[in-house]
Amino acid sequence: PRTPEDSEDDGNGEEDQGLRISEEERINEEEEADELY
């Protein structure tokens, strides 16, 4: 089995970070929309 450290060395960790950031942005947008209405 591959460890998270190995995937980070291959650059997969960066991709996971991008996905995480996009998810956080989506959640923040939803929260802001709730506040507006």
C-alpha cells in the first residue's frame, strides 16, 4: 500500500490540496448565499 507521503512526492498531494480548496470555496459560497437571503 502507498503512504500519503509517497503520493505527495509524486505530486498527487498537490492535486488533493486543490480539490480540498475548491470544496472549501464551494462551502463558503453556500454560506454566503444563505446570509444574503
